[in-house]
Amino acid sequence: MNFIKRMNSLANLALTLAWTIGTAGSTLLAQDAEIVIADFEGSSYLDWKANGQAFGDGPAKGTLPNQMAVEGFSGKGFVNSFVGGDKSMGTLVSSDFSIQRNYISFLIGGGKDEEKLALQLWVEGKLVRKATGPNSSPGGSEKLAPEFWDVAEFIGKKASIRIVDQAAGSWGHLNVDHIVQTNSKPLQTQHDVERKFVVDARYLHLPIKNGGPKRMVTLLVEGKPIVRNEIELADDQADWWAPMDVSAWMGKTAVLRVDKLPSNSTALTSIEASNAIKNSENLYSETQRGQFHFSPMRGWNNDPNGMVYYNGEYHLFFQHNPYGWSWGNMHWGHAVSKDMVHWEELGDKLLPDEQGPMFSGCAVVDWKNSSGFGKDGKPPLILLYTAAGNPTVQSLAWSTDGRSFTKYSGNPIIPQITAGNRDPKVIWHAPTKQWVMVLYVEKPAGRHTVHILTSTDLKQWKVASVVEGDPMGRPFLFECPDMFELPVDGNGRDKRWVLTAANSEYALGSFDGKKFVPEQTRLAGHRGRGFYAAQTFSDIPPTVGRTDDRRIQIGWFQTETRGMPFNQSMTLPLELGLITTEDGPRMTFQPVKELQSLRTRTHNFNAMDLSPGAPNPLDKVKAELVEVRVEFEPGTAHEIVFNIRDVMVIYYPAKQEISVAGHTAPAPLRDGKQSIIIYCDRIGTEVFASDGLTYVPTPYNTKADNKNLYFETRGGTAKVLSLEVHELKSAWNKP
Ligand code: FRU
């Protein structure tokens, strides 16, 4: 059979094959034999002609450099127009063949654009059929999926196939393989398949297959489309079930409409309704669930959004894909907490709409009701977010109870500046009595800028200035900007403005209500891995006994949790500060004091001189969730070493560096001493050193049964001034 396939891949030749193939005991009639038009198994395209750059010299043998893993092709080779990346374009054209079967089936994947990314069938000089890939927004999957055309009406006619890549942006490529003429009807793909529900419970449970083909699923209520999501629906066995919250439409008729479904798919029929999350017996105690890091019950999270203290609660909104394990369908999920440690997830509050998916943004309390959305003397909570459609705009939603949110009817409040504008973060600037927004604006050629806009009512904004870069004009701040003022050494009279962005680098400078003037070029923020798009809370109430309010940041902690019905989480809440160093003021990160409520059992050790070969002081402590605090003078030790459940945390006094799980960061001694704080959760460790100058988040999947802790020195004796180990409890239990 292989031989025949290879022969057939010479498209023309294939058509002359008219024989019967004897197989063990059965006979396949010539007129029903499959005709392989192309299987792309060789090193060249044979009689297909490639133009442009996108297709290279021959079929790809798998994933190309910088491409996500490609799966689902047949055999070893396939057409992959990612040669040279998304930006390359071209066409690949077969020679003519005659249509001899009722169907042409093929495998297709990659970007979605019917015009620019298409597999086309041309018959007698006319374009008669086309197909494209499934992905139109970032995320998604490179998987090829089977599709077919009914071509019975063209039998006997001369045809050719053209693979077109005229797209250069994100998902600007196509994957194609195994193009076959056949008489056995491939499984029918049904279009716009619907199922009706009378809503009598909070959730509809959608079956999800991670990495499966994406289908557009529309929720309609009483005939009106409410929201559209691209969902990897499971056609048979689900990896997990995504709850769709339909409680807003109790008693009404809801319809789920799927754009494409194979006829044997059980995706729609398997959906059940209930008031609880499906398979939730072990909710929050799953083996890879961070126990004191926020993560959504189900689905994917990325950036923290809308962080604010309002009506006695901390609010955390977050970039949420409720229907996928990977990025996509951006909603704003919502959780509240009394202490930033124990969170209760409430459900999604901003759903994608006709302005696009809901990208990152912020929240502020409008104390003086400048927006007019307040009611009965209650200051409104205002959300400012990016609606990332085309155009990509900034919009507003408001609430007076911190639970239900209404999108402003005058949206958008800021039109598109450039297609890449996003992630508004707003503060109240008391000296000039106005709202100030920092907004990421991507200029041509990917040049990163932060636009500073001002407003008196949160609805009308004007651009006050543009931060093009550091004092040398080099761009340095990317998406998700944040700007706030911090005291130096806790001294209310000496302050600096901090402008920071997604990768946590920052600039210190001055700000007069219109213009940020940086003092120097970029400074390093966190020193670890997997920390991104952090944001600080707005409106945290003043702390008794302090001259300044706390500035508390939470970042997106990028730990993959494979096999779980959720993915990624948030970091610990981090109190930011500025302390004086030899180089000037520098930012510090400290775990918030509220985390102390997690401690269940404390092991306090006496000060000690620790020499190589000494017994492990932590021998008796066994803990899964753990906080370690140590202060030492390095003495003659070359290395001060902690092994926390297999995560090595090593301090090197000579280099004044700390290494966490092999990742090294500068960690200067402070007054000849070093103090280190280690938090270890199921999804990683966060290490703080040098009075907070060094913060090393490290994503990591721990092994539940390893509860061992070691502490030792190498090369000499260290003077341990204090050592505490705290066993911690899960934050998912009510405090
Ligand atoms: C950062 C980011 C933001 C955007 C959001 C979309 O991770 O790309 O710039 O608003 O994620 O989910």
C-alpha cells in the first residue's frame, strides 16, 4: 500500500491507476479505490509548483523553528507554510488532474482566513471550493483536522489544487496534508448545530478536549446572541468539563450553536446542567493546585486585572479562558478576598462582546462620583478594560455593589490609537485633581510606548504625553504598564514615581500629572522566571501608623498544570517599596503580612554556627506547604544551601548571588548579612532575599509525597542568626 501511495503522490499518475488491488481475501474495485492526490512524504513537492517563500523547497517533516508543536499530519511529511515564520507568503499549486471520485478529503490546520490562507480547488479555471485553518487569534493549536469537499458534480472535469498563504500576521500560515479522492463519504461535518436548554441551573457543562479542533460556539438567549467562544469541544471522551454560567437567564430558553461538528460528535448531547462544578469532589485540593496562590476553578488564567479594594473587600479580576486549558476567549474572571490570601471565585464578569474579547485593564473607586455612575451616595467601582476587536479600543464598566457590572452605553471611551493599544491602568493624581491613565501603545515596527492620558470624569480622555523610552530614547516598557509613587526607605518626604510594565522592569522618575521623566534606563524587577503582567491594587486603605498606603502587586505566575482542568495561577501578593542602595533607590518586593495567617505550626531554631557535615537542622520538619525564614552572616561558608522538597536554594557569598532551582540572581549582602524567605507551594517557590531587593519567583511542579527539607553549608561555617520554618495550610479553607 505504501508503494501505491508513493506512486499516487505523483498527482497525474495517480489518476491513471485503474486496477483492482487484491488484499487478503477481499477485492477492492478499481472505481472505489482511493486516489491519493498528494501525501507530501518526499523531500520535494514533486510536480507541485511553489512560488514565494512560505513553502520552502519541499514538505516539512514536522514542527518548524519557533512554531508550536504541529500534530495530526499523516506519515512523516506535510505542507507547512511557516517556512520563515508567519510573515512569509507564497502559493503551492498542483498540476492538473481529473476528478474521478465523489469526495476530496484532506487534513488542514493553521491560521483562519478564507481568502488569504486557503486550500482551493480550481475546476476548469474557476475557484469552486475552499477551506481554511481554525485559528484566528493568539493561542490555539497547530493540529491538522480532517475535512472534505463533495465534488460529485465535477466528476470527469480537469482540476487543480492551490494552497495559498497571503497572510503575514499572527497565525499567517497553513498546514495541509493527505489530499485524497474517495468514494466513501468522510464523516459529515454539520454546520450550525443547535441544542436548546430551558435554563434551570447555574451551569451548562461543556466537554473539553485539550488541543482538539476549535469550534465557534454561540450562546443565544431567546434568540439573541449573547457571547461567542472558540472552544475545543470533545466529540467523545472529555478531558474536563467547562462550566458555562447561565444563571443570569434562569427560566429562559438558551441555545448553544456550534459552527462545525462531525456527525458522530457527542459534544452537544453530552452537555448537562447543574448547580455545581462537574467532578468537583477534589476542587482546590487537586495534586497540582497552588494551595495559597489564586487560580481559577476551571480554565486558563493569565494577567491579574482590576485589582482594587472596595467596600471592605479586595477584588481580583483576571484574564480568563473559561472554556480552554490554553489562552483564548478572554473574559474577566472575578474573585474577592478579605485579606488577599483567601479568595472566593465569583464567576466571569466581563464577557467578550461585539467590541472583541476582554483584554487587560484596571479598576478604581470613583470616590467623588466624577463619572456619575454612583447611586445613593455610594461611590461606583469603575473597570477600565481593552476590548480587543478590530478596532481595539478602551472601554468602561461600572458597579455599585462590587458584584454585578454594567458596560457603559457610551463605549468605547478611547478609540483605537494603534492596533496594539491595550491594558489601561488608572490612578487618581491628587495634586492635579485628575485621573491619569497609562496605556500601552504599540507604534509601527513594534515600537513600544506608554501613552499617558488624563481625565476628570473617567469617560473622556486626552493624551497628555508619550513615554517613548529611557533618557536615551530607547523603548523599554512593553504591555501592561503600571505607574505609582513610592516613598524611599519608608520616608514620606522622599518619593519617586515608578513606571513599570509586563516584564517587571521599571524606571524611577518624576511625574507632574502630565509627563513622566525617567531618571535612568530600565532597572530589573523580579529576578526569577514565569512572572508577568503584574498589577498593583488601587484604593488600599491607609494602614494605621504608616504615612503611606501600601502598594501591593500580584503577578501572573506561569506554572503549567498539565492534566488538571485549570492552568496557571497568580503570585503571592507582594508589598512594593524603595530602599536606598549604592546605586540609588531600588524597588523591593516583600510577601504581605497577611500571609502569616496560613501558618499552622512554627519551628523556631536557636542561633547556630553551621559547619559542613553538621547534622541537618531541619531533619525533623516534614512539610508540603512551607515558609522558611533565615538570617545569617556567611562567615567562611562558600555556599549556604537549602533543599526545600527538591528545590535547591543556594546562596553564594563570594559572588553575592542566589540560585533557585538552577536559576541565578544577584543578592547583595545587607550590612554583612543575608536574610532569605522561601515560600513553597505545589506550583512553585517564591524566594525573597537582600531585604526584598531580590525576588525570585520560580514555577515548579512539586511532588506531593516529598516533604523533606535540608539546610547545610559547604566550604566553611556560617553564623545563622535566626531560622524559622512555618508549616502552612491551604488558603482554600475558610480562614
Ligand atoms: C499580557 C497580555 C495583555 C493583554 C492580555 C490578553 O499577558 O498580552 O497585553 O491585554 O494579555 O490576554
